[in-house]
Amino acid sequence: MPPKKRAVAVQNTALPSSDLSILRPLLLAEPRSSDLLPPQPRQLNFVNRKTSDVIGQSWDFFEIVDKLTNKNGFRYSYAIADPSFPHIKYRQTDVQPYHARFSFEDSPAAILFSKDALAVTSNEPWHTARANVCAREGSYYYEARIVSGVMNNSSAPSSNSNGSLPSRGHVRLGFARREADLDANVGVDCYGYGIRDVNGEVVNRMRCEYFFPKGESIREGDVIGLLITLPPLSLHKKVVEGTYESGADGEVSTPSSEAPSVTNIVRDRIPFHYKSDFCWQQSNVFPTKQLRDYAFNLKETPTFGPPSPFNAEDASLRTLPGSSITIYKNGVKMGTPFEELYAFLPPASRLANGTNNLGIGERENADDGMIGYYPAVSCYGGGAVECRFEGPWWVGPPSHTDNGEPIRGIGERFNEQIVEDIIADIVDEVEAMCVWGGVDGNVVNNAEIDGSGTGAVGGSEVLKGGVSAAYESAIPPVADGQTEAAANPAGNGNEAGSVMDLDSGQTTLEDTTSADATVPEAPQTTIPDAPTGDGDVEMS
């Protein structure tokens, strides 16, 4: 048997994720008094009630009014002003209810929610809702109970004109990445893995395969357990970087068998007001050409070579050794239909090519800590599903996988993600203080911003169009022995105008790290109570 071809690192001009740093902090207007308050709960409008005779329970479903939706290449989250973060001014937060649930922002307008956001339905053609928690490494489990779908009574009338199984709608269950299309069912592309209620067929890249025994389907009242297993992030990084060796790295290592992986969380985002809330806007990841072509390719082998951990063509076509999705029905293990799931760490996942509403491009290879596999449920024509992401379970998972790794409810990721957000906010605040030396009002590094040079542009004067701040480009790198040019690219000293006139000189990490500009040194031990002339600025 010939040896496997070793993957080679794809040539990429972007910096690796581990080398990315925070962008220059945006100068923000002073927070409003309302910014110190948590985001308001979403307004719910009652739409319908569904009752299951099998379960003996009813559910009320509501539409979410005035919700932000992750679309058009952008992703949204919520912020709250915090005086403890004087440089970045805002930190991450969330809206109620505060538990693992389906995400209001990560679902189309056609998706209806229960009050606790644990049950979803849709009266329209296929739409998908994703949860607000994701799996990145380890083994995680969740349960889905069918509220409305294929009926148990074979004599009941069918909602389908073709006379197939009688139903009150249809559902599909599974896991999906952020690139997956939410206006279709889970499994329609390479970014989701799902199972159909009819005949228990499994779906990926639009291909349905028989999985359940012949004649068996997922019906109302059934509890479907879904278990996803992912390798450690350290092994995952080797796969996407093209340095993975099956003999040396092994294929059965688990996160519990080694030290926690060190991840560089980079969140390039723009703050803005949305009605009474303060939000973040950042670029979302987008489907790659390679996986898009593979999904629509009628051949089993894509033009770019078969997906594997060693695919040398593109990182998005590499798969994760030891990864899998196992399905349970009413506590009985039905099997493992999906193995070697597609890798998702950058550069396997890539940020949208577009720019945000300030015209500032996002950086490749940035991992914001929320790239992974999410629980996903698709509903069609009145189909409805209720999920539990943590105990108490209806049935419950086994205690360990076949490899001996402990199985956790994916709802445990909710508190872990809060901790990760807090740490990332603290790192951003410290880095903003130490690298940029302080940002306050129209002052950066003790130099006032008047449009005559590079630096930040902001304050209340640019709080327009729902966006709070912007910044100018950094000065280009200069060779040794040359003097720096201090000319204003715009040439008119107009701060607000310079925001909209940015072109190829927009600030990127490459610009800021290579700029031959004076950056004040951070104090080694303590931070002084007042400016001492070293470039740091006291924040009020």
C-alpha cells in the first residue's frame, strides 16, 4: 500500500492566527447611560400553539421582533459598557434567556421560538436554527424530541400530496458550522451533518443515505440523541497547517489526555448602537469554493482531491482524524454515520471577503473562538422540535465514548464561552493599554488627533449611522535611514472625511506591526496613577 501523500502548507500571505494581534482600538464616544444596562429582552409576538398527544404537552411559539440576524457576511453580538475597561470601553454580553438555547441572531425570521428558546418550529419551507453554543474539541451530546412531525398513527391523513408518511411537518437534526446555509435544511452542503425524520436517512452535501433499518422513521415523541466527537485543537491546528503526521501524532488522542490547547482569540469587530442596545458587528465566515464545488459535484471525488487530513490542495478539504457523529434513538445507539468531519479552524474557515460598514477589511486566519460545530435543527411546514443541551435529560448519553473519553452535555459550553469572552475582553484591554499606550477622547499616545497625521479618528463627531467610531490608516513602513513623511493622505485635515476616504492604505495588522512609529513602553510592574511623560494616558 503506497504511503499517504503528506499535506503541504498552502501558500498564504495572511499571518497565522497565532501571530495576529489586536487592531488599533477605536476611539468611541463616551457610553450612554443606557449602555451600562444589559440588553433588553427580545420582544415576543405569539404566533401559534402546538400540542402533542403522544407527549401530552403543549408549546407556545413566538416570533422575535426587531432581532438582528447574522447574514450578508456579518455576525452580530451584544456589548455592555464597563468602566473597568477604560480603553476598549465595552465588553461582551448576551440577551436573555441566559442558558444554552437556540440563537435568535443565528436563525432566519421564519423560525419561531418557545419562550425559553429550547423549542423551534417553522410554518414555511426548510429553515434552520443553530444553537448559541458550539463544540470545538472533545465529546458533546444533546437531545432533540419531536413535537410535530411524522405521526405514529398510520391512518392519519398526510400533509403531503404524494401520499407518503402521514405528518404534521418535517424536521432534520444534526450539527452545522457557521458557514451552513440557514435558509435550507441541515446537511444540504458540506458544512452540516443531519438526519431526516423520514426513513432515518442521514444527509451531507445533499446526499441522502439509508441509516435506520428499513421502514423505521423518526416520529412524534421520539428522542434523538446526537453525540459529536472532535480531536484536540492542537492536533486540529496541525491538520489545517499541513504538518499532521498520522504515525507521529496519532489518531485517537483526546482533549482530556493532554494539556488544554492555547488558542489566540482575535475578534475584529465594530461597535454600533441598535435601538436601545449596543452591539458588535464582525465579519462572518463564508463557504469556500472548494467545498461549494464538492457539494454540487456529482462525482464522489472532487477536482481538488478527496477530503482527508492530508489533502494538499486546500485546508478546507482536510478532515479531522478521530472525529465523528453518533446517533441514538430513544436511548438505543443506532450507529456512527459520519466520521472524519471537515476541519474548521482557520484557514479551513475564512472570513467574508467584504468589509464592514466602516470600510475596514477583516483579517484572514482570525479565530474569534466561536468557529466550530453547532447543534442545528431544520423545520418544514409546521415541524417542531424541543431540545435539551444539558441535564436533566429525557434519556441521556452513555458516560464515556468507546475510547473512554467522558461525554459532556453541550450546554456546559455556555458557561465556558462566558469565561472565554471575559478572558478575551481582558486581553484586549491589556493589549490596548500596553501596545497603543492609551486612548481617550481625541488623544492617542499623548498626541491629539487633528487629521494632520496618522492615528485614530473618533469621538462623538463620528457617531453617525449607528457606528460609533473609525480610524485612519497607519503610516507605511519606512526603510532604515529614511525619514518618515508626515503628509496627510487626504490633504484636507478633515477627520470625518478621512474615515470614508480610506483606500488601500486601510489599517491592517501588517501595517501596524511594520509601522516605524514610536510606541510607548508599558510599565514593567505597576501602572502609574498619572501620566509621567512615557506616553501612557490616564483614562477617566
